Amino acid sequence: MVRDSPHHYRWRTMSDDDGVSIFGASHVWVDHCSLSNCTDGLIDAIEGSTAITISNNFMTRHDKVMLLGHNDSYVQDKNIQVTIAFNHFGEGVVQRMPRCRHGYFHVVNNDYTRWKMYAIGGSAAPTINSQGNRFIALNNIFSKEVTKHEYADESEWKNWNWRSEGGLMLNGAYFTASGTGASSSYAKASSLSARPSSLVSSITSSAGALVCRKFSIC
């Protein structure tokens, strides 16, 4: 049995085996975790969760890294707001960094190192504001695109508001933007000022679990 919000608890089954599971919760901060090789996702936030910050984490060796939003028909997630900042997505990650449904997502100053399928994806018309991230693609020609617009034809997803500003695209990485491009469209997906992407290596250098000792500063 696991309690995953002040008012909800359940049996934890194999299909729920996320590293961090956020269920119908708000004002959640996931910071300085080292996560890999979970049964399901590394971090999932579903069922109306919102006001979430995921920062300074080190994520490696995993397929479906991060799911934000329950499913495409769950309209309660239309107000979800999540900030993904200062994380390092490292060796052996495949996809969903994050995978967004509905809502508003600020992806800022993260380090993406050689994803296998895609880095940032979504469905159900999410607003994704990517700023100051560093993307280093694999040598594989089929693993260069940062983005994946899922479960929609181009005639539909071309209207979704996805943008990349100040990103550092290395080894052929590219971001497929969509939507109007108007700054006002990203107001709910803007939670902090991005630093230059040239600083991402130093910004994320201490991502992951901190090494701390009792009675000393970490």
C-alpha cells in the first residue's frame, strides 16, 4: 500500500512501479534524485496533478523516462503546469523527457545526452516552451530529432504551441517547432528566466543525489 497524495492511497502493483509517482497532487518538488531502471516510468505525474517542479535530477538507463498527463481524453489535465529544469538526461535514455499531454510545460536548461528515439514529445495539444537546453544527438541518423508530435496528423499538430529558444543543437540535433510562435501563448509555460545554453554543462554538473554527511553542508 502506498499513499501518493494527502487524500489517496492504493495498492502498488507492477504496472505502477514508477520511480516517482505523482497522483492528483499539486505543489510538488522533485529535486536532486538519481533515477534509472524502473519498471515503468522514472517520474510520472497524472490525474490532475499540477504546480510541479522537476529539477537537478540525473536520469539514465531507461526507456519511458517521464510521463506528464494521464491520457489524451482526461480533460482535467488541461491545467497541468510543470517546470523541468537543470536535469541531466544521460546514458541509455530512450524517450519521454518528458512526454506531455494537455497543459503547459517549461523545459529549461537541461542537458540531453544521446537519446535513442526522441527527447521531448506530446499529444493532445500541450504547450511546450523549451529554452536554453543542450541537445547532443546520437550518431544514428534516425535519432536526430528532439521532438515527437504523437497521435496526430501534421494538419493537427502544426497548431500546437511548441518552441525552442536559445537551444544548443549538437551532432545534427534538431527541434521541430509548431504553433503561432506568439510569446503570449507561452505565458503559462514560463516559470523562470533561462540561462545561456553554453552554461548547461556547469548548471547540471551536480545533478542527481547529493553526497551529504551529518552536520555538514551538502
